[in-house]
Amino acid sequence: MIKLYGHEMSGNSYKVRLFLELLNLEYEWVKVDLMKGEHKSPEYLALNPFGQVPLLVDNDTKLADAQAILVYLARQYGGEEWLPLDALSLAQVVRWLSTTAGEVRQGPENARLYHLFGATSINIDRAHQKAELILIQLDKHLSTRTWLEFERTTIADIAVFPYIALAPDGKIDLTPYPNVLAWIDRVKQLPSYTPMAGI
């Protein structure tokens, strides 16, 4: 049985939960209460020394980091539809995983952390600038395509989706980005799509 340790307000936990649902895999959801500091408890740190969510446990496999978990699930259970193996196609998907951990994190994700969770260590002006930059690029990219790559859903879409869709939590208006909004709606129409608060 797969176990997913996470928090319901974590976009990174959500993207793994969403992918598990899209793959129609059975799993057990284990809430890690970030507000109570459970991610820093000795018990949890024994599972994940980084003290972060999400964490996936699949039999003897323990894997942290949302993007890494998406890669694992795609290869283990999803096949090439979700993560192609030829060099160029694989690189195109990995590019979006990097963008998720870079520009999306520095922009919409950080703005959400600042406004929703009071993370005052974040430079909110910089986060809004980064968010505008990635949203402009994303909207332009999606102006000529349905999905981020290959005209089908891949883990690129699943990785990028949560914090872009949650951008309004960070006081970022998505209305100037019609192609991004249309893409968000397409993700929501996927079979077995599961929602999250704020999306």
C-alpha cells in the first residue's frame, strides 16, 4: 500500500495526491500537521530528515520532494504517456520540473506563503515580479498549445499546476493570462481530477 504524508494546504502535497488520483492508484493519506510542527518531530524526521512534505512510502521505498515523487510514480505506474524516455522529450518535461522548483516557487508559491501563511522572510515585491515573469512566459507558451508539452498531459502539467492555480492566494490576479486560465480549466476536466481548497 502506498502512503502519502502531506498537508492539505500544501500545493506540493496536492500535486502528488492529484497524480495518484489520475493514475487511479490506491493510497493512504497521512496528514502531517505543519502548523503543529509535526514535520519536525523525531518520528517524522526519521522518515524524512529534510522535515518537509510530501513524503511517499511505497513498500520499502521512501521518497521525498514532490517533483521526484512525480517522476517515480510516472515511471513505476504511469508509463511513457506521463514521462517519455527519448532524450529530447524527457528533457522537455524535466525543464518544467525545474521551472516548478525555480520560477514558480520563487514567484506564485512564495507570494502565497507570504500572504496566506505570514512568511515575512519572503521579499514580496520580488515574489510578485517573479510571478509576473513566469505567468507571462506560461501564457505565451500556452497560446499555441493545449498542454505544456506534446499535446497531452504529462507530469510537467501536474508539477506546474498547483501553485499557478493557487496564485490568487498570493494576491496575484490571473485574469491577464487567459491561456493560463484555460489550461487550469483543462486540468480540472481530467478524469479522476481531485480538487484542493483554493483551486
